[in-house]
Amino acid sequence: MLGRSSIVGRQALSVTTLSKNKEVFIIGAARTPIGSFRSQLASLSAPQLGSVAIKAAVERGGLKPEDVQEV
């Protein structure tokens, strides 16, 4: 879990690791589907569109879906 504190003004944003036992890996990236206004993708929800990108990133990373613990 990450904690974040920020103060408005000139001070920088600081991020502190609360649990040092977790390792985080970014295995890949993929773009969500892009369509035109009110096209075929209009009936899909944001989570449905996001799942397409997540599945592609997992596949590109060479992982099995059951290896992913958190998105």
C-alpha cells in the first residue's frame, strides 16, 4: 500500500511506502480501444473497454491471467 501526502504550494509531492514487503511490477501496457462518437464502442462500459487493454498487456507480458493479483 502506498501513502501519499501533498501540500498545496511549492512543496513537492512525497510518496511513502507503508509496506516494504510488496513488490510491484509493470509488465506491459496497451491502449484502450478508440472509436468515433456514438460508434460501435458506445455500448461498452469503461470497465469493458479497460479489460481489453488489461488482457492485451497481460498477454504481451507473457503472463497467465491467474498470475495477476491486482489491477
